[in-house]
Amino acid sequence: MGQLYIDGKFKDASDGQVFEVLNPYTLKVIENQSSASEDDVESAIEGAINAFDTYKKTTAYERADLLRKLLSLMTFGEEEIAKIMTEEQGKPFAEALGEVRYAASYVRWYAEEAIRVKGDLLAPSMTDSKMEVTKVPVGPVGIITPWNFPLAMFVRKVAPALAAGCTVVVKPAEETPLTAVKFFQWIHEAGFPKGVCQLITGDAKMIGKKMLESIGIRKISFTGSTGVGQYLMEQSGATLKKLSLELGGHAPFIVFDDADIEAAVEGAIASKFRNCGQVCVATNRVYVQEAVYDEFLSKMKLSLSKMKVGDGFNNVDLGPMINEAGFEKVQDHVSGAVECGAKVYYGGEGYRAESGQGGFLYEPTLLIDVDHSMKVMTEETFGPVLPVMKFKEESEVIEHANNTPFGLAAYYYTNNLGRANRVSEGLDYGMIGLNTGRISAAQAPFGGVKMSGFGREGGSYGIEEYLVTKYVMINY
Ligand code: ADP
């Protein structure tokens, strides 16, 4: 059974409650996971608050050493944890392995960054005085993450928090707690002092409420839906917590007529179909300039026809959707678009996996003749559907791209330097991929604008989220 990790010990829930973790391909139970009681959550929060008093005094070199130990355990155990991830989340095993390496790259980066946090001595306005500015850890942090990247989503938060000197209470998604349990075995083995990292799983509302109510939790870092992000922001007002919110997106992908079309097809596939489209920075809508529209469609169709759908352990390109609700949302976006005049150019079918009571698969799907009245062009589909629309002018497509409440990621392909600069300036997004569908990296700032949230993960920007500025005026 998967357990909680509180005060340096793996434990069952105090009232013995558990919940089932399913394999989304077979829909069979993999394992039971402890469902934390209110007492457990309180102990975890209390433990993190107590541990902060001593952990914040450790040197950056000590914290860097702990992160390096964690990195070597992650590297050594990458296949083991990738297997757990494919089992509980469904993503192809190769992608799961890629996720472990991606997560490990953050641990490596923050092991190095821990010792580079520094302050300032300002020019004083009087003699015999000094003005000292330091960066200190914000305090114990509540970390809440979704199921689509069961490891990377919380490691991107945990690594900079631990490097900065914060303690953490991690609540991963109900769908994928087992990856987190494995990771916490490494946290334990790496030797982080008790209370520094706590793992709680179970009732999201109750756990969230306890974190929000605690005056000792000084920051919440959340990745997930915009609705829950808004709720956390409203509720954290009472204790004025610092917040980082990485929320939904609706990424446009623009192909100009001077672009390398084969590269654009490859980039769109990378950004759309990874993790079966269940990615916040996934392309949600494609705009292709009229002169290259037909070429883009035929090349895209050919590439999609080579993609395999099925069990993540079976060398496929697309695994199952996480659950029936996710599958139904995709069906609804496709059928809604077709009812309003869209045509299915490729794919368009969803079905149950062959193995008995199997989970939900959906073919890579290409829609044409779409317009902005359709949900698929305005709401996050979170599935393997690519709606493609023709456009004429640069200014027109920038307007379309920005016409959304979201502002997480956008992509575009062009080989025209002037256009490249104009479009990057014009797109109202936190992250932009120019001639690439892959943007995320440990050293780069990941995050959005508008309803996609605020705060950045990665690089020196990411550690700032866990630090506060402290000023001492010294007169001698
Ligand atoms: P998704 O639709 O991707 O599952 P959610 O925002 O529902 O996105 O979930 C992201 C994370 O937020 C999960 O860990 C989930 O358990 C948690 N969560 C959901 N509702 C709440 C809540 N009311 N308070 C705190 N956490 C929540």
C-alpha cells in the first residue's frame, strides 16, 4: 500500500482510510493509497512548520548536497519510477522516462543554484552605517499538483523550495499518488531532516482547506485548473500567503507561409500529442497561412497515420486518456465542432482498450473548417485533437491568437526575421516557441499571464518564488 510521509516516517492514515489507484489502460486497481485524515494533515503541516526553524539555518552547501544525493537516486531509479508512472497515468513508457530525466534536471539545476542566492549591500545615506539586503526562505510551502506529469509537476516546485531553505507539504493528484510515494522514498534515503518534506494524499478539498487556514504555511504553489487556482487565491487572502499559480492554457500554433513546413508539422506533433494532449502547454488550435495550408494538412495527415495508440507499455505514441471524464470532454469538443460545420480530416474516433474492462483511447485527430464559435477553438481540450484554421494576414492571426482569456504558451513558425520579432512582441503569452514545439527546460522561466496564472518555475526565476527580501539597516 502507498503510504503518507510525515515527520520522516512512512505511515498509514491515522483512521486507516485508503483510496484505489487505477491503471487508466486496464481500469484495474494497481494499489491502495492512504487517504490522510484531518489529524494527518495537521501533523504534516505542524511538522513542516517545526522543521523550518532548523532547516532554514542549514547552509546552502548542505542543501545542495542533499539535492545532489536525491539526484543520484533519481537517476539510478529512473526506470523503476517511470514504470510506476506509466502504470498509474498511462503515458508511453518512453515519455515517462523522459519525464523522470526532465524532473531530475530541475533537481540538478537547483542543487547548483542553492549556493548562488545572494543579497546586496546598498550605498547608505549616512556614515557609519550599512544597508544590508538578504534573500531568505519564505517559510513552509503547500504544494498541490495535477496528474498529467505525476513527477515533474511537484519536483519543479520541491527542488527550488528545498534549495531556498523552505520546508514543503506536497499533495499530488488522487489519480497519481504512487509516483510521489516512490519519490519520497528517495527523499528519505537522501537524508533530508524529518519534517522538511511531507507527503499527504487524499481528500483534496479538506487538505487544501487545512493548508489555506494554516498561518504557518506561508506559500502555496499550485498547478492545475483555473477554477481551483482562483479558489486558492481567494481563500489564501485570510492568511496572506504568497502564491504561484500555473493554470490552464489554450496555445495557438501559427504556421506562416515562409516556414519550413516539415519542421512545423514535427513541432505541432511534439507540442500536441505528448501525453495524449493532456498538457497545459499543448497546442490547442493551429492557424496556417493560406499558401501552405494544403501542404501542411497533407503532411500532418501522413504523420498522424503513423501514430500508434494503446497501452503505454506497448511502444505506442499515445496512451489512454486519464479517465472517462477526460475522454468525454474530447468527444464533446469533436462532436460539437462537427455539428457546427467542422470536418474530421483524420481520426475522430475514441474507443475502449481491448483488454477487458479497458480504459479510454482516442485517435490523433485533425479537424478542418473550424471557427471560433466552437469549443475546441476556445476551451482547453486536453486531448489529442488538432483543429486547423486558414488565415491570410499576420495582424489577423495575432489577433486570433490573443483572443483568449489564457496566456500560457504560444508557438509559431517563420523564417522571416522581421516577422519573427513582430510576432514575438505581439503575442500575449508567458512562453513562446519560435520554430519549435518544445519550450520547457530547467533553466528557463515556465509560467503564464492572464487567466493562466502567475509565478515562474525554472531557473533563477523559479527560486525567487520561494524567497523573500529582508532588509537590515545597520548603524554603528
Ligand atoms: P485537473 O482538472 O487537472 O485534475 P484540478 O485543478 O482539479 O485539475 O487538480 C489539480 C490538483 O488540485 C489536484 O491535486 C487536485 O486534487 C487538487 N485540488 C482539486 N480541488 C482542490 C481544492 N478545492 N483544494 C485544494 N486542492 C484541490
